[in-house]
Amino acid sequence: MVTIKDIAKRAGVSRGTVDRVLNNRPGVNPETEARVRALIEEMGYRPNMAGQMLAVKKRRLHLAFLIFHGPEFVFHLDILHAARDKAAELREFGVTVDFFLIRQLDTPYLEQIFHDVEESHPDGIAALPLRTTSFMSFIQRMHAKGVPTVFFNLDEDFAPHLAYVGCDYVHSGRVAAGLTALCTGSQGQVGIAAADGPNSPSFAGRMGGFSQELTATYPSLTMVDGGMPALFRDGDFTEVVNMVEHNPDMKALYIVNMGDYGVCQEIHRAARGRNLSVITHDLAPAQQELLKNGLISATIVQQPDIQGSMPLQMLYDYLAFGTVPKPKLFTDLHIYIRQSV
Amino acid sequence: MVTIKDIAKRAGVSRGTVDRVLNNRPGVNPETEARVRALIEEMGYRPNMAGQMLAVKKRRLHLAFLIFHGPEFVFHLDILHAARDKAAELREFGVTVDFFLIRQLDTPYLEQIFHDVEESHPDGIAALPLRTTSFMSFIQRMHAKGVPTVFFNLDEDFAPHLAYVGCDYVHSGRVAAGLTALCTGSQGQVGIAAADGPNSPSFAGRMGGFSQELTATYPSLTMVDGGMPALFRDGDFTEVVNMVEHNPDMKALYIVNMGDYGVCQEIHRAARGRNLSVITHDLAPAQQELLKNGLISATIVQQPDIQGSMPLQMLYDYLAFGTVPKPKLFTDLHIYIRQSV
DNA sequence: TTGTAAGCGTTATCAC
DNA sequence: GTGATAACGCTTACAA
């Protein structure tokens, strides 16, 4: 294994000089630099993680983590838990993480939070991107300061960021279509239901992938109401119940996004013993129960743990080792059924 | 963060003494030990990974990896690739890995390999367990020498080992049953096919889980021929073809283990356009194609990458940090369909 | 029984 | 521009 010491010896310089070259720091004679670079290449130098880890401790890295928080954000809670675990893990390496929980969406409140983040002078930021100008300008300010940001859960490209970690919603919808085909024998009718309608960022992607895959691969499988989703919320499931009752040929129901898990009970009741497959996304504790009871046939997960831990890990790797992550890390789209849990 | 130095200072002893206590090495005054131990507890000492990694390099750890190798072991090839990647990764930490590829099963050949492994004086062994006395006595000899072993892929308990990494075959069969139910609407007939029959170690577990789940959860779903598998091999698919042709009510076919992927084509031909769901295990390149073509409806993976990498990682963690792994690490049983790849 | 010191590889801070 | 040195936290061989 080649070390900086080896390079220094062969180049006839000190470790410090080699380090300067490696980290593109100024103050090295071009000739020396060329010689050192050649040796780095020739000897196949690879930095040693353990050594770097030990050394970066002294920098006392500080990260910020921004996420929604509240009873309506079940999925984000899983992400937060994973992030907290990762933060605890990183403590050992001299990294501290400050969590900023967003509980409202009004502008002055958000401005205040962004201000607080900025004042904490983080070395890196992991954030769930918001579609507001205040968020955008905040990220841009930090970017100007050279502070890297990693986005998670929502793939927004309006602000500069190092990487995105999360779901490929279009692909996710395509898998849902395949799953629907599996459950229905690739023919018949499938209904669409959703808690957050077309204005939700994830809805569009999933619906696009779903209908695209349906027309491309399963022409005998058609959507009830031409794909118009039955919307539900706050205990009001009438649209969904109507859809189930008025379409006796409907063999599957695709719930694009869940809000109130009570909808499954209502669907089951409205189906009156007929064989209706229910396909959902994610695997909140409530959904695990519904899967067990057979009220959900299958669900597609999007690895909240990865979405919570990887942004922090990526920032650490970037700051500590200079590792540039791939711009998009899509989580796996695993299918869970009753027996999987 | 609490370090050994901190403990030493507060205890009024040297780092060496604290280290002796931490690693249960002899030669420490019981009183001193008690005082140090109390402080370790009280101050919440956690060893620092980076520091340990750096220090263990000097031990130049050496591991051995034993696995089947040959054209008939497609799945094991994926494991081997993952193990090689992990070995390359561990090189940086001063770890070398020797691979021992088992190409035959006759006793003298095996004895020779085991002898070679022993002569290489490994600090740890990762092995696919064989049901032979020579393997058993080999593992026992190494165990007596204090060399830890991690098994993978087959969960055999006849020889002492630190941990098992691999599939829970019974659970795997249960997931297959649930998947069959999903594809058939939980009723009708399902056929069983297999390349390696009842004498294969994985077959028993999967079939047990499958039939158990079927009777417990899906009473309207019955097995063709009472669960007698149609066996196939070396291009001879007559049993399977007969099963498909003679049972027009059969709505699904569960292939418990694959040998020749050509069987899917034959099944498709024999089905003559009728809707027959085919459920398999694993995801070899050939299977990916079949999934894409619709000749396989769904497959259950058992994470060969984890089975290859984790045994080596566990041995390193055990030898470097003293981390005792949980005795059984079951791989995730993820379901893949056409759209998943 | 305990302490000391060197070393694992990298980085930062001086001094020159 | 460059070199020396002291960390970062841990282990180990050797000295006391």
C-alpha cells in the first residue's frame, strides 16, 4: 500500500508538500508539483480512509439537516429517525448535526429558520427542497459561500445541489403498473385513488409512469374514469367508495399516495367480498398492519432509511475525503407483500 | 468524545493499562482494573473506529474465502464477485484475502484444499459449508486453534461458527406462496417444479414454507400432484411440460430452484397462450431477460452481494474491533418484477 | 504490575 | 516554497 510518506521519499520532498499537491493547495513549485503528481499516478497512490478520518476530526465538521415535521408527515418521520441514527454514528468522527424541523409553511417562519441555519455556519446542508423563493435564495446564498447541499425525497432542480437522494417517482409508478398487472392477470379495470392530488410533487411522476407503462405494456388493462383519481382526505372517503361501488369490474385499486390509512377499511367494505387488489406506496407501521390483514395486497417502498442517512454520509464523504457523489442516488423500489414483513 | 487518554488521566494510570483492561489482557491489578472499568462505564467510553483501523493495519490480517466454482454455480458466482470487491476494499486496511475455489466434491481433492487453507494460517475463514465429514473436521480443527469462521448461503449447524449470512429458506418459500396468491387471486391450482429435487438443502426449506403458508393462509389455493415437484435438468423438461399440459386449471408455477433457464421457454410453449404465472428465485442475468420477456412473472432475490461481502466484513469487524456479529444475518427477500430491473 | 514510545496515514500549523 | 512536527485514537513491544 502506497502512502504519502512513500511518495515524499521517492520525490525527495516532505509529506507536507505532497499533501499540498494532493489537496490542490497553493504554494508549490510547478516543477515539484509535476514530479509529485507523476509519482502519485505511477505508484498508484490511494488515500487511506482511516488516516483521513482521524485527521479530519480536528476540523469539527458541522452539518445542518432540514426536514418537515408534524403528524401529517409520517413518511418524513422515518427519514428523520434514520438521519438521527446517522448523526449519532458520525459523532465519533467529530461531526455534529443540527436538526431544523419545519412545522409550518408561511414565509416569515421559513425565513427565520433559514436565517438560523445560516447563522449556525454549517459546513454542509442536507435538506428536503421546498418550492418557495425563500428556500431557493437561501440555498443559493449558501452555495455562494461554498457550502454544499444535498437534497432528499424530492427531486427539484431549481437550486444548485451536490446530489439528490430519493425515489424515482416515474419508475415507481411503472413498478406499480407492473404490480397491478400481476394482480389482475394483465386485464380488466384499475382505479386510481390519492390523498394529495395532482398538485403534489410525487403524484405527477407516479401517475405518469403508471399510465405510460399501462398503455405501453398492458393494453388490456384500463383505468377507471380515464385515470381521474378519486380523492380522499380527513376521513372523507366518499369519492373512493363511490368508485369501488360503481365499478364492479374494477379488479385493482392503485393508491398513489396515502394520507389517512382508514381509507383501506372503507375500500374493503365497499368491495363487499369481491376480489379487489389494493396497491400502495411506502410501509408506515399502519400499512404493515393493513398488509397483514390483507387490506393492502402489495406496497412499494422507497427506503426512508437511505433517504435519511445517505445525505449526511455523502456530505461527510465529500468534506472529509473529497468524494464527489453521483448526482442522483435513486432508492430501490422494493415490493412488499404480507409475507415480507 | 471520550478517549483512552481521558480515561487514563482520570484513573491516574497510563494508556497501556487502560488498553489492557479494555482488551481483557492479563497483568492488571484487580483494584486498578475495577477503577478503570468504572470510569469506562461512567464516562461512556466508545472505541474510535478510525484509530483502531489504523492500529490493526500492523497486524496484517489474513482471511480465507471458500466457495464453489464452476459453470453450474451461477448464483455462487455473484457471491464471489461481491467477495472479491470486498477483499479489494479491505486491502486498504491491511487485510489480505485468499480465495479457495472448490471445483469438485471428491474427498481427496477437498482434503487437499482444506489442508492448503490450514497451511495459509488465516486469521479468519468465510466458507460455504459442505455436508462432508472432511469439512466438518476441518472447521473443528480451525475452531480449536481459535480461528473464527463465518458460514454463508447454507445454514448448517453441524460445525462451530461465528455467524451465518444468507437466506432464510423457509421464509423465502412463504413469500413465494404469498406471491402466488397475488398472481392467482388466492385460488386455483399451483404447480411445483425444481431442478434440484428434495435432496437439495434449499429445496426442503422453501417447500416447507410454501406449503405451510398455502394451507394456513390460502386454503383455496392447492398444489398440483399434492406438491410433488416436476423435476427437470440438462435440457430434459418433459415432466414440467407434462404438468403444464395435463393441468389446464393450473394458474401458476413455482420453480423452487433453477438449473437450466431454458425451462421457461418450454413452459411458455406448453401453456399455449393461457395465463400462467411463473414464480422463481434469484436474479441471474438470464433471469433478468426472462423477466423482461414476461416468461417469469416475479422472482424473489436473496442478495448474493450481501452473502459475499458480509462474511468478510464480519470477520474484519470481529478481529479488528472485537464486534461479535449476530449469529444469523438473513438477507432481505425482495420481490422483483419486469419493471424492477 | 505498570509506563513509555513508536507507529498506523493524514492534515494543520508553524518555522524557515 | 518547503520542511518539520504535532496532533487525531489506538495497539503493541519493550522497558522499568
